[in-house]
Amino acid sequence: MAKGIDVGTMNIISGRQEGDETVFVQQRNSFVEIEHSDMAEQMLSRSDVLHIRKDDAVYVVGDDALNFANIFKQETRRPMQRGILSNDEKSAIPMMKLIIEQVAGEPSHHQERIHYSVPADPIDSNLSVLYHQKTLESFLQDAGYDPEPINEGMAVIYSELAENNFTGLGVSFGAGMTNVCLAYYAVPVMTFSIARGGDWIDEQAAQATGKPIDKVTSIKEDDFELDFRTDVGGVEGALAIYYENLLDYVVENIAREVDEEDIEEGLDVPVVVTGGTSSPRGFEALFADHLKDANIPFSISDVHSVDDPLYSVARGALVAARSEEGEDQGRPNRSEPVESSVSDEDDAEAEEAEASAEN
Ligand SMILES: Nc1ncnc2c1ncn2[C@@H]1O[C@H](COP(=O)(O)OP(=O)(O)OP(=O)(O)O)[C@@H](O)[C@H]1O
Ligand SMILES: [Mg+2]
């Protein structure tokens, strides 16, 4: 068995295969600190709410943080910011450890393989993902797993572009970041991230309209559509403006980064957009429109979104982990001795593809 886990700024989601079905476990990557009281103790002990008690404080972690924040009139806090561990949240490490342990669950056997998503280094900030990556690795090792990082954009290619021989452009529009990967037969040709995503849209729209960020987020997640018939001056109007601005910024950066690569002439690839921020109706068409106008040195056969954009990365990480364990057909099975020289070569190729996928 093997697992995949998507460690995101807003959602932490694991995936595992049970028969024909992929089973996902999900928690919100947030927590709330409440003062310890008898009432809190009672509420918590009667439920299976994820929490930690530390001195005079109780931390409620994950999905329940939002409910407790409302009841106790507190703000939720986030262990990650802009795609990686937050450096100004001192409780980030124990909270993330708890959520990851709960979402990953117990390994089904000692040293079960787990692929965990890691963003590419952002091109628009000097943040490095190395510390974040190594911290996640140690959480998963402590939980009894054999962890392996997978680039978030590459995970999108694994999950959404199998039918196209793992060739195409995958873009994951998350909360803290946007991750981009261009892959050619499962080999990443270009991976990068941009330190902007749904959180940035919310912050900008909140600032423009004077509304609290949480309010803006819930309007956006409720039934917001990118149809541009929305009211000028309202929250939806502001959301539409910043959505379009984010897309412009992403497309501009794709054009610039691709330009620096040695792209094969006549390349014609599909583009897949996913991640929570790609959810609103109209997103795919708007992105396709902006791409058409950009100066990109390859042609795009089509742009499509996915049905369940929150799960793409977890699913892709699972595909990578399983194929490495040889559970998938068509890839060499490492748990069995390699007998012919042909399989040997296949194995080396697969290893090479995987090694570059992780960089
Ligand atoms: N229905 C929806 N409409 C609009 N936005 C949504 C919707 N559902 C979720 N989002 C937004 O999607 C983002 C979360 O997406 P996702 O879970 O893909 O991000 P993440 O993986 O946690 O973050 P990252 O990859 O940036 O670290 C948030 O900004 C959230 O507000
Ligand atoms: Mg993500």
C-alpha cells in the first residue's frame, strides 16, 4: 500500500486506494486558541474534536477550529502562509504535526510509502521551500512512513493528464500559491510557483471594500461566478477584479518562464487548471482567454478544469506513490526482482522521471 498527501495552505488532504475507490481524508489547515475552562473541557471530551491542551490554553485544530472560533469569538490562525510553513506563527509546528498525523492516519505497515506535495520555489519572492519540505518529511517519518516529496504541479499532471501520456501544462490555483508545471512524458520541463492565490484575492478584495477577510472568503466560496455581470462597488465586483488580475499575473509569468526554456518546436499540449481557486464558474473560460492573448511559444490544444479541484494534488501524489510501489500497471514493480535487462532500463527511466519530478 501507499498514500499521497497534499499539504496546502488551507487544506491538508490524504488519499489512499481501497479497491476501486480512492478514499480521501481532509482537514482545514487552521486552529484556534481558547482559554481552558470547564465548559471547553466538557465540550471537547464529549466529542472527537482534534485538540491539544497546553498550560492554560486549549488549541482546537482542523475543521472544528472554525466552529469554535465562532462560539468563543476568536480568530482562527493558520500554520502555513503563501504555500509554506508560516514564520510568524510560533505554534505552527505542533499544529501542523497534529493535523498531518490525523489526516495521514497510521501507516498500514512499517515504512509505508507516502508522497507529500511540496510547492516549487516561488519566482516572485525570496522564500525557499527547503525548510518547509524537511519539516514535513520529519513529521511523516515520526509517524512511521517512508516519505517522498512530489512537486505540486507535477502531482496535477499525474492526476489529470494520464490520458495524455502525462504531457501538458498543469496549474494548481491554491490558497497561498499558484503552482505551474509543464511536463513532457512525465518529465517536468518547467516547474515554478507564484506566491499568490485565493488568500491574496481575499486580502485585496477585503481591503478594497472594507469588509472583513472571512466575510469576503465566504462570499467567494458560496456562489460567486466569474461572469462579469456583477455589481461595481460590491464584494463580488472586487473579487472579479482581483481574480482577473491574478490570472493576468500567472499568464504573464508562464510566458516569461517558458520563454527561458528550450521548448520543442510544434509542441501542442493541453492545459489543466485545478485547485480550490479554480472553482468559480467561468474560471476556465477566463483563463483560456488570457492564455490566448499571451505570447506563448507552443500551441494549446484545450484548457479544461476538473470536477473536484480540491483533490487533484492528493490524487496525483497517490498515483506517484503507488506507481513507485509498483501497484499500477505499466510501471515496473520494484518489490519484485527485476529479471530482464529491459525492465532494468524501464526502471532506470522511471527513476529518472521521478527524480526530476521531485526537483
Ligand atoms: N467554491 C469555491 N469558490 C472559490 N474559491 C474557493 C472555493 N472553494 C475553495 N476556494 C478557495 O480555494 C483555496 C483553497 O484551495 P486549495 O485547497 O487548492 O489550496 P491549498 O492547497 O490549501 O493551498 P496552496 O496549494 O496554495 O498551499 C482558498 O483560497 C479557498 O478560499
Ligand atoms: Mg495546493
